[in-house]
Amino acid sequence: MLYKGYIETKGKAAVEKFKNKTRFKTYEQVKDLPGFGGVLENDTILIDIDDYEQSEIMMDIVEDYQLDCRVYQTTRGKHFLFKNHQVTRNHTHVPLAIGLTADIKCGTRTSYEVIKINGEERFIEWDIEEGGTYQELPKWMLPVKAATDFIDMDAGDGRNQALFNYILTLTANGFTVDETREAIRILNKYVLKESLSDEELEVILRDEAFQKPVFFNGTTFLFERFADWLKSNCNVARINGQLHVYEDGIYQVGYREIEKVMIQQIPNLKKTQRREVLELLELIAEEKTAADARYIAFQNGIYDIVTDQMQPFTSDLVITNKIPWNYNSDAYNELADDTLNRLACNDPVIRMLLEEVIGYCFYRKNELGQAFMLTGDKANGKSTFISCIRTILGEANTSALDLKELGDRFSTSMIFGKLANLGDDIGDDFLQGSQVAVFKKIVTGDRIKAERKGQDPFEFNPYTKLLFSANDIPRMKDKTGAVLRRLVIIPFNTRFSKYLEDGVTIDPKFRPYIKYELNEQSSVEYMIKIGIEGLKRIIENNGFTKSKKVQEQLDEYENENNPIKAFIEDNGIESIENEATADVYKRYQVFCADNNMQPMGKIVFSKQIKKRLHLEIISSRIDNTVRKIFIRE
């Protein structure tokens, strides 16, 4: 939509009042009038070039670049309509960045465009296809403060120097280096009467031509200018409400990263001055949306798991994590291959599941809602596998919280922007309350609250994968079974020890430094390769490979974790049915105490018994006392 609606006009003047109105005529209501205009939508901008020669130049650019805009012919030139979120006021006879001159009307200033005049509706020379959308006004069409007339400039009028000087003009108007180069290339090709050769132009646009802007006026630090320069030239943006800066192919979070960029530009910048800039960036930085999880950044570029193609880094793809290794689709390492088979006890299904765990950590979505628990006795490879994942992902992409720490006040901020939380050898404390609630939210990617010391709290949707190892899995309060549904318990039953089970014979396969050997490049690249293959399986199957051994572990954990289920199996249904609820509950409390379990309250206990055993409770008189009894429905 380009217009809010339509108004009647006479000549170029509005016949009716339209300021502060919210309802306007429709096209059907005005189409037969001798004159009407369209009231611009708030996000519409009109570029009016009323010089015929210049309007034809602009039309050539529109056609060559296939711009998604609308173009009306006028008696003296053309009107060009775009979407706009940059220009905030109207202009008359203002230079555009590419050297043309135009009048500008913004929808936010309650402006209108004459569409029909003296009984003749203006011809639409260019428009988007049906169902398409109008594009944002290109940066090189923005109005700028400039004095150079490029339209009438001839070959002997100092074109080279004028273009060289124009670099400073555009950068002073907030253009980045790339935006400046693009504007000058368009100006040279379309606006100058005689264009410079590519060789001449590239000399003008060489890196050395772009001087650093001045951020001091005498001794006064111009922090507003510096903040705006950082935002435009260093891609400082807000992602999930947190400031990020584009460095080394990804957006990196935090004040520390932004301050490092500041120091690169102004080495002697004081802490108070950096703080001024950060506070302003918090207000002016634009919010950007993270790229789809299909894009995974590696050291050698961005991998698209949908197309199976690599592509170069670009600030247009908002990615906040980079795997610090190359993606190599031909990688192989015998040690890594053998080690994974040993970890899986040569079970091909468990082996596939381990590959999927690696790949799932690359994926910046938690839509499958699964957490992983590696379980087994000591010296069985749990820590080795977690160490491998930490090496693959890199320290910057991982955290190491214990399961019980998830409910702590400042802990959730530590998983912000992390690919995985790797909790090795966690404790077996009973978990309940906020610990369990936060666990479930992280696993499913639901919005959680986080807080850093000295900063305002914020909310975000985590994509961190939770991976823990434990000899004994901690029990969690889970009366609905929601936790159990989110767990994938992987048994590690192999043996990584110097001696075989007899305690005397040395294991010929034992490698004391295997963790370090698995950190070598060929090993890591192989595990990345099979991780990507595992991730493709997950996406295709919409879930993880099913394993009988994993299900057995889940069933065993359910018995251990749910005291009611364990109580029923230990006592039998016959000891509950037709028994007084108070007596059954007392036996349940004794059972929990004997087995070091946390008992549920009496009311919850009765509800769970009724639900699990399909019983109901009635009141019955026994020995002249009214008592509540469990009976069959």
C-alpha cells in the first residue's frame, strides 16, 4: 500500500482538508473526478524529479537495477515512490546522493501526490508485479548536503578530484565505505556526461581515499558522531535486545566486544567516553532479527544445510555463533571414527544418536525440545565425548552450568547466545521449583528472563542445547512427566581404562592422551562432518533416532524419579485398592524415607494414585469412623 486513501484536487491543490484525518475516499469514489490525489502512507516516500533529463537518468537506473517501486510520468519529469524509514521530513530542490536533484515528500508529514489532473490520470510507467512488495528507498537516493553539480560537469572540469572530494561529502552524511562506493559508481555510470574508466574510478575509490572521520572538536569528544559512525560502519545492532557488533563474519555480543572496536579506532579513548558511546548506542542501534538456523557459520564461511552449499560471510546474515573450524565435507579421521564406535559399544543406533547430538548443537533452534543426559560408571567416555563437543563448538559458544544452577539469579545470562551448555559430572541433588521450570523452558526454547550484574534484566529465547553427564541422574520434581518427555538418556557402557576388567591386564587400545589427540584438526573436521549428517537426519525425520537402550534408560529413570510409580510397583495395586487413603499415604511416606525420595503432598498423592490406577475416593464408615477409601471406578 502506497496511499492511506484519496482526496479531491483542483490543479495541484487539495480541495478538501486532509490534515489529521484517519478516513479518506477510496479509489472508486474519486476515479471519475476531474482531479484527485493519493495521501501517502506513513512509510511511503515520493521522489519528485521534475527535470526531464534527470528523470530519464533515474528511470534508466530503475530499469537496470529492477527496483521494486512505482513510477508516474508527469508533464515535466517523473515521480518515484518507495517505502521509507530513513527520511523524516520533506525537501525542496535537494541533492540526492547520486548527484540528481529532487523534491521529496514523506508520508509521515501528511503529504499527498497528485494522480489525476485536469481530467487526465497520470500514466504508471513502472510498477511491481502483482502480489509483490515495494522496496525500501535505496541509500544512494537519500538527500545529502552537497554543493557539487555533476549533471553539467564535462571531462575537463576536474571530475576525478570532484569525485574524490565527494567521498568525504558522503561519509560526512553518514554513508559507510561500501555505501559511498556504490553511490559514486552509480553517479559515474549514469549521471556524468562522460564516465570515468573502471581503472580511474577504482583509483579514486581505493581504501586509502577513505579517511577516518574526525571525532574531536579540539579537546571535546563528539561521542554522538562516534556512536553514529560505529552503528553505520561497524554494524552495531541490537539482537534479542542486546548490543552486538559485526566482527570476523558474525555478530558478537557485549560491551567488551564493542569497546575493543572503539579502541581500534581511538586507542586513547577513556572509559567514561566509551561509556557515553555505549549508552547512546543502546538508544540508536537498530533491532535486527537473527538469520534462519539453516545457516551455520564455520571458519571458512557460512554453510546452508538446506542447499548443502557454502557461501561467503556477510553482515546481511545475522549470525551470532561461529564454529572455530572449517567445514570439510570430505573429512575423515580413523581415531575419531573408532572412538565414537567404542563410545557406542559398536551399537549403530547409539552411534547415530551421538552424531545427531553433535549436529543438534550446531542448530540455533530448540524446536525439538530435547536435553541429553550421558550416564554410566566412571571411565566410560562421558567426559571424553563432552570434551569433544566443547572443542568442536569452541569455548566462546559453550557454558558449563550444573543442572541445579539453572534456577540461580545470574545463571541464565551465562547461556545467552551459547550453542550448548556442557555440564560434566553433575551432582545428584533433588531438583524442584525454579530449577525444573527454567530447565523445561531452556529445552523448548521458551522465553526466559536473564540478568547480568549491574545491568537491567532482559528476556530472550534460548537455543542452547543442554548436555550433562552423571554417574547418577539427579531426580526432579516432575508430577506431569514433562521433564521425562524432554530427556534423552544415552548409556555409556564402554571402558576407557589402562587395565581391562581383571584389573591386571593392560588394555592395548588404551590411549592416555586421547582427549588431546581428538582435538587435532582432521579429527574435529570429521566429527563436524558427521554432525552435519546427523543434523540432516534430525530435520528430515523431525526427531532423533530411536533406541531401545535409550528407552530402557528412560523407563529406569522414571521409576527412580517418580516415587509414586516406584511405590505402586513395590507395594502392588492390591495394597492400595479398598484401603484408607490416610493409611496408604503413611506407607508411601515410609517408602520415600527408606529410599531417600522426596514425597509428594497428600492431596497430590491421592490425585496421582487415582489417575494412574483409575481409582476413585469414597467416604465409608469403618468402626464408627468415617474414612476415605480408594476404590475401583
